Amino acid sequence: MSTTGFPSLSFEDAGTALVEARREGVLIFGCGSFARDLHTALVGMGITVRGFVVSRGEASRFADCPVAPLTALPTGWTALPLWVGVFNREPGADHAALASACEAAGFSRVLLPQQYFEALGGSMGWRYWLDERQGYAAHASELHDSFAQLEDEPSRAFLAAILRYRLGQTRGIPAAPVSGPQYFPDFLTGLAPPPLGFVDAGAYNGDTLAEAQRYLPLREAWAFEPDPANFPLLAERARGLGVPVTCLPCGVSSVNASLAFSGGHGEASTLGGEGNSHIQVLRLDDCLPNARVGYLKLDVEGHEMEALAGAEALIRRNRPVLAIAGYHRRDDLWRIPAWISSLDLDYRLRFRIHAHNSFDAVFYAY
């Protein structure tokens, strides 16, 4: 397939912004957890944080810095660099809208997280897909392959737009978020023959399981959720669904083992790193060796590739519809399509983005 429409992988280096920040200090837009961690990182680098800017509210103070709303900025603030310290998927965090509001208030040097993150030298740790932007150009060939593998024009447009956005070429992604339910787009929900088995890996509180019952003709389901705070919510919701559901308090991976886990973060609890506890993880191939699975959803906070490796036999045996989260890590954009292609099962592949700031991007294979 042609890769016409594939974007340039160029970007403006963050070096100039870092020089300005060291010389003038910076303001941080936002006062949530990401903004506070950004403050800590900047101070640790010897950069002065002049204050925090918020959308609304009253003037206050945080971490010995003034906090001011956009509608009542202190004199001289609009002449300073403003680094947006908001990074999530909610409508109020839409980077394009936030940047426009800041510019309308008089700021001329507004930077989004993807435009400054590599300048922090890893001091903020893993933050989903935020990473050094040269990594995209280093994998240009694999990204071209992903682009060519996508079967429809909307998918290719979304992949091109997500690259432009993450490289800082644009502040938003046109047509995202898409309408309709995440994991169950209308081009898939009519394809799976009834009745079917559904695997929900990264089941959180059972919200996706409830959506599955709404959009799919379920025969039975298996739901995996390792976070001890989330699991009781999942089990309670599963009781009311009216179809057989097996809830398992564990994660999925390429091994059967006990792994470090950072829990207590709602739907964003993650495997790996130092963690604050350990959880059991299982290979789906070993946990469901004879199950008939027609639909497999994976949203496991950056552990998708390991989960797929542990489910290869299940996928080859059943050839289920796949709904795989592709937004946690930068390399999801090329590694997930390449893995699906390597199965040589004639899967057709589409890509959709279901939230702001490139969150909730999903690869659909069928």
C-alpha cells in the first residue's frame, strides 16, 4: 500500500527553550500532579519556576510560588516562557485548546510537554509515550510499514496526525476523539459470530466488560485485573452482567511470574519498575489453553507487547478480533502492527484515537 500522506518526522529541538528557561525562568500552566512533578524536575535542574498559571480560580501560592488565573495575571508574566504542565486525556486537558487560551491571554512562548520533555533528561521518569522525539525518526522504516499496513484512510490519517502532534508540529489531532465506544467500533461489532468468548485484560472496574455485553453477543468472559483496589469493583460489576464471567486478580504477560507493580492509581496502575508491591502475572496461553475466544481486548498500561507474546497460541488457534491499546509507549505505534503482521494470519488493521492528547489510541485487527 502507498505511504502517501506519511508526515515528516522533523521537530524543533528543545535546546533553545532550555537556554531561555535557564536565563529567564519559566511559568508552569496547571497545578496538578504532572505540573508539580515538572516543578520538582525544573528546580532540580537549577531552573527557576516563577509561578503557576491556572485556568480559573483565585490567586494563591504553591511550593513558595505564586499561582494566578489566566484572567488576573501579574504584570510581566506574559513575557515569560510558559510550559504546559497538563498531561492527561480529559476534555479540559486538550492541549490545542489550552495553548490557544494561553496565547489569547498574551503568552507568546507556550510549550507543550512533548516539546520540552527530552530537555528534562529523564528526571520525570516514565510518562506514557512522552520520550525523546528523535526516536521516531530512528524508526522511520518501521513507522512507514505501520502506515502501509493500515487498511483505511481514517486510520492512516490518525497515525500521521498522532506523529505530527507528538513531534510538536501541531497542537492537536484532527477528528480525535472519535465518536462511538472505545474497543467496540461499529466496523467490528457486527463481525464476531455469536456467541463468543471475550477476554478483557486490564479490566479495571468492569466498565469495558459492561460495554462488551452491550455491543457483543457474549457467551462468557474472562476479566483480568491485578490492582487490589480495582478488583472488588470489577467482581461486583461482573455479578450483575447476566453472563458467565471469570474474574482473575492478576495481570497478563509473556511469563507466569510475580512482577513488581505500582498499584493504587486507578486505571493507570502499572507493571514494572520498582513498584510498591508485587502481583501475579499469567500467560493467556497457559491460563486459557482450550478457551474459545472471539474478542480479545488488551489495555495493560504499557505491557501490551509482553501480553501479546503470552497469547500467541490463543490468537493463532482462535483468530479473535483484537483491540489493543497503542498509546502507552512511543514504540507501540510500530511494534504492535509489526507483531500482528508477523502472525501471517491475514489480519486487517485499523487505528482510532478515543481521547484527547493521543490517549486511548487503539489498534483494531480483524
